[in-house]
Amino acid sequence: MIRSAGILINGALCALAVLATAAFPASAQTGRNAGESPDRPGFQWTDHPTLILGPVAQVEVRARVQLDTHPTVTDADDERAGGLDLAKRRLGVAGVLLKIVEFEVDRELKDDDDPWRDVYVNLRLARPIQVQAGKFKLPFSLDENTSATNLNFIHRSMLGSYLSPGRDRGVMVHGRVLDGLRYEVGIFDHDGGHARTANPARVYGGRTPVARVRLSPFRSGARWRRTLQGGVAFTTSQVPEGVPGIRGRTVLDASFFSSRYWVQGTRRRYGTELRWQPGPFSIESEYIRVVTERRGVSVENTDLSSLVAEGWYVSGTWAVTGERKARGLERPRRPVSRGGLGAIEVAVRAESLGFSSAATGEAASSSPRAEVIVGNRDRAQTYGVNWHPHRWVKVQVNAVREALSNPALGPRPGHPVFWSRQLRLQLTL
Amino acid sequence: MIDRALVGHVGASVALVALTVWVSLAPRSAVAQTGDDLFDASVVHEVRLFMNTRDLAELRARFEENTHYPADLVWRGERVRNVAVRSRGLGSRNPIKLGLAVDFDYYTTGQRFLGLRGLVFDNLWQDPAMIREFLAMGLFNRMGQPAPRESFARLYINHAYQGVYAMVEDLDEEFLARTVGGRNGVLFEFKWLYPFFGDDLGDDLAAYKPIFEPRTRLHDPDASLWGPVRDLWQSVNDEDSVTWRPSVSRFVDLEQFVTQAAIENYLAENDGLLGYAGMDNFYLYRGEGATIHRFFPWDKDNAFLRADLPITHGIDSNRLMRRALEYEDLRARYFAVLAACAQMDLEEAWLATRLETAAALIVDFTHADPLKPFLNADFDRALDFMRAFARERATYVLDAVARQH
């Protein structure tokens, strides 16, 4: 019954997207008529289907469906190549009440265990001070905090997917001070969903303070350098005694490091980020280091060297059809519906994700209480092409080359280097 | 005037004294130890294991599982880090005085300790005399049959005395390399699940897999691992007396099997190849690329049942032994080995001497053993029983062998 309902919802979402693509291109491209009051009650379809209740409230409906070909990472995957997976089907509403209370509620229809994604309200007291509360992503990591709709690649960077905290319940104060300085400071129940697995025995961080500062130093300068932005972020939390949930997975989500090492103590995340989007180009880079203490967990109940997870990426894109990256490619200059090619972008990313112990020197061991652990590192390059034939449709093709330092722990033991490929069709309302 | 020779002599003496002092003060670990040192039976070794208290509590709580836990092992000042410890044993398995198997390379690939890949700490739970296993394996080695080396150890876990253990060489590739000269063959540990007297379990390999558990070449295909084992037991059950021996000889070293069975019967072993509940406590080995198998003895805590245990005990119930002894040369070999054991024992007072040596070594430590499942008086009585066995067995066996002729 539930399965049938899911199929029905999928079908409805797909149909809605296709219908919208075909039926409302003109209105969608032009938006609201000039001179029309934005508070006039009624239904409008600009960026999203929107219900406007005068100055009191404005509510948008949002939906996203992603269809992926089966990833080809393992030999078993090769046998399934060519099939399609419904990767995501997201439905949500977002809006503004009384012009100062923003809200968003997102539900992933494909996830029965933890379906609610963003569920929060944001109080816009003033530009320098806003207060956000609910369940949402911790302000840490540029890549993780980029909407899945706008990703340059099918999959987030490995550090964004596994080292950044992800979502949790909490409250955050944020805003813009001076010109070009943004801050986000919050406290959350735990250190995010990425530190957890389906295995309840795995441990994760408790109450987590987080801080992030981003600076756009040339915000009022020449256009080509205006979009330059750099930032740093930090979290800390206490992790109870146990085996941690943070693990290493490849770009296409195959395990290459499943930690069996006991931890206990403070976990700290350090992050730096950089983004620059001059014209049709963009460059992004991040570095994250997660250090988790191992207090009192040795065979003699003494401390062990910390467990270290570390990752970085550098990526670049070029919109070959000329769109300005900072404005997004979802509005092609020459959409297919008007006889154009849509927006076409090429992208490349180099990244690394590794796990180790802080100590070195003695023989590495897979003992859960080893001073020097058997770590692993994945170095990956992703090559992609993104095609936006229309603002609601996006097609992505990625080829990924990955190299594991310890292939025995990876998806293809004996193959230190392997290629994967995947295609995604994304429909967004 | 001082004589130059005197100066030279004094100088040499001083140098010699200095050398002696230096050697005596040098750390013991500087002297290379070997596996033979670990199994030096002239001392009771002190072995210390260090385990996280959480793991130790879980090991005791889940003693019936074979879950591995990390530990460090210390012997004569040498610390082996990141070893794996698990509960072991069948009837001897318990949460109080843990029977333990130590794997040196479970967590650290290729790690060896004194050339050993694994080490067993036999808790001697079922032997009030504490020396049965030690004496039995000693006799196998004395008679030229490869068997695990053993010595006694005082075991401490996290500084708490656990009692006297038999430290037993594990049967693995390193044992094979030491005894039969090749580490690439297939070694099976026999797992007693039901009375097995050498029966034909059918064509399906699945019937053999649970009771013949591979300890080497774990990733070989089933047909390669268990196919020859099935062929072995099917040939044993071949009813044709003309083809039986050539057929079985393709899969079993019959002379070796008969020899091991004879030594076990000299030891009045009631739970071995010819055990009361079927075959038990042995390993089966097949060389690389070969089809022929041989046996290794294991776990002799139930030997020395009684001095007058018949020398033909268990023969009739075991299909392989019964058929083998229908051949005159094999029958002669069986009784000859029994007689050789008895003769050697009689001439050298082998059992009695070794028994007294071992008993003297462990008596104080055993009396102080806080976790043994019997009283000190039980231990003393069991030793007396063993002394009587040592006095009587050789004569009994020689008489019985003579009657066979």
C-alpha cells in the first residue's frame, strides 16, 4: 500500500514537472508583471508555485525529483548498469509571514526512517541579527550548505557528505555586519546527521556549538572580483565511549573506511572555504579536519592518539554558453523551449578524504584500540557536464576516477584505481 | 718492575669482568628469544595480558562466542601490541577461568611473536591434575609424532592472577612449517558436533564443512577444500576388501594414523581418534596439491583415563581403525608402537620423571590458583592418580601386547 502510494507520488511529481515545463514556460521566464504589487493576493508562479495572502503571508511550494542511473563502482554494479534509481523526491513549502518570519518545511518522500529535512523558522529582526531555530544544516561547509538543486556535480564532495555535520536540531544567530562580513553562531543538539549511521550502537557528538564567519572583501569592488568569498568554521562536541559513526565512503557512496576504533572525548571540526564566481567561471575549495579524542580507551584504559579525518577539494566550472555563474544556470540565456541549447557547463573537481590516527611510528593495526590505526585515503577526480535545457530541468553526467591508498578496504579489493560513471535527471519546481 | 705478562693478565681479567657485568646488566629483551624459549618446560612462565576493562567484562559475559578483543601480551619484558584474544574450548569454556586463544596477526597483518602466529592458553579446567595435556603432547613429540609444544604459564590479566595455564602452540601455518616443512597445505580442525566414527556423510560437501573447519587456505573453493575430505571418508566406507586399501591409501597415510592411534591408546585417551563419543581432538592435514591426509593430536585433557584401559579400546567402533587393523602390517605396526611407548617409558621412567618435574614446577602456583574449579586436595589426589598410572601403564601395555601375539 505504502509502496503504491510512493509510486503514485513519484508519478505525480514527474508529471507535474513535465507539465510545468511544457505548459508554463513563458510565464516562468518572465515572472511577475512589471508594476504589479508583490502583495496582491492570489496565485503566482515565478520561481515556484506561490500563494500570496497579501502582506500577511506568502507560501511557495517546492518539489524536486532526481533520477539517477545505477552507479558503477563494484563488479555487481556493472551488472546493473543502465538501470535507473529514484534518488530523491523532495516536497516542501517555504514562505514568509508578516515579512519578518521565514519558514521552510521539507520532506523526503523516499526516506521512511528520517523523512523530515529542513524544518525551521527564521526571524529577520534586522540584517545584522537574525535568529533561526528548528532542524536545519549546521553552518559548516560551503559544499554541504549548497542546495542539492544547485550542485555542480551529481554528488557532493566527500568532505561535504561525510565530514561536515549535516542537519540537526538547534538555534542559530546569524546576519551580515559591516559590508561583506557574514557570521553564523549556533548551538545544536548533536553534531549532525553525517556523524550517525543506521547502526544505533555507533556514537556521535552531543551538544554542539558551531561558528562560521565568511568574508567577501571586494563586495563593493569591480564585478569580476565581487564574488570572491572566504570563510572559516568550527564546531566542538563531546563524544561518548564507543565506535564512531563518521566513516569513509567514496564519491559514489561505497565504503572504504568503516571505523572500528573506539573513541571518547572531544570532537573538533575545523573548516576553511573559498568561492569565486567571476563571469561564467567558478572556483571553489574547502578543507575540513575532524579530530576525535580517544580518552581512556586503550587496552590499559589510558589515552590513545586522536582519530583524524581530513579532506579537501578544489573544483572549477565554466558555463560554455555564457551564463553568469553567480546568478545561477537555471535561467539559460537561450532555453530549449525557445530554440536554444539551454545552459551548458563543464565542471571538474579534485578531492581527497582520508582517515588516520594522529600517532605514527609503530606498525599500523586494525585493532579497535590501536595507537596507530590502519587508515585509508580516497583521492578522486570528477569530470562533469551539466545541461540546463530549461529552468526546471537539469541533466548531469559525471565520470569519476578514484584511487584508494588501501584498496583492500574499498569496494574493489585489488583495484587501487577505479572509474565510475553516472547520469542524473533532475526536475525541480 | 712490573711484569708485562702480569699487566696483560690483569687487563684481560678486568675486561672479562667488565664484559660479564655488561652482559648481566643488559636488558633481557636484548637477548633474542625464540619459540623454544617460550615453550621451555623447565620453568613456569609469567605471561601478562592487558585488556580494556570494558572488553574484559564483555569477554566474560559473552564467553560462549568467538568474538575477538584487542589486548597486549607481555612475556619476559617483551610486549606484543594489538593481539586478538577470544574465548575458546568446548567443555572447558567458562567465564571464570577463561580459556583463551591469542592471535598475533588478527589485527596486524603478518605480525608474529617468536615466530608464532597464535598461542593457546588452555585453562586446564577439566584436568584436576593440570598436567595431562603437557605429558600427552610430550609423549607424541618423544615418539616422533608432530604435536604442539607446551609449557606452563602463570597468567595475569590486568595484573590479576588467573591461575596456572598450559601454554600451547597453535596449529597453523607456522606449526606446519616447523613440523612437516610446508605452510601451504590445508589444515582442518575437527569440530565435534555429533558422534562421528568415520562414517560416509554422503556426496554433499555441506555435510563435511561444519566438522572439518579449515584453519589455512580459507579462501579456497569448497570443492578444493572439502572434496578430498569427502573422498577420504567415502573410500574408508568402501566395502570391497580388494580395493579398500589402495583406495584409502590415496587419501590417508594409514601408517601415520595407526601410529597416532597407538600413542593415544597408550595414553589411555578416551576422547581422541578412537574416542568414546566418536572421533575428536585432532587436526587433519593435506599437503599442497596432494590428496593424502595425516592427523595431528590436539587437546589431551581427558587422557590417562586409567592404567588398565584395554589397548584395543575404541578400535571396533571406528570404521577407519577397524578396517585398517584387518591388514597384518598395520596391525603389527599398531602393537609395535604401543610396545615401543611402553618400553621407552619403562626404561626411562619417562612418564614418572616428567610428571614429577612438572608437578614440582606448578604445585605452588596451582595451590594459589584462585579460579581453578577444584580444591587443592583434589589436585593432590589427581597427581597421586597420575603417579599410579605412570607406575602401572607400561607394564600393563607390554603384557597386553604380548597377549596379542
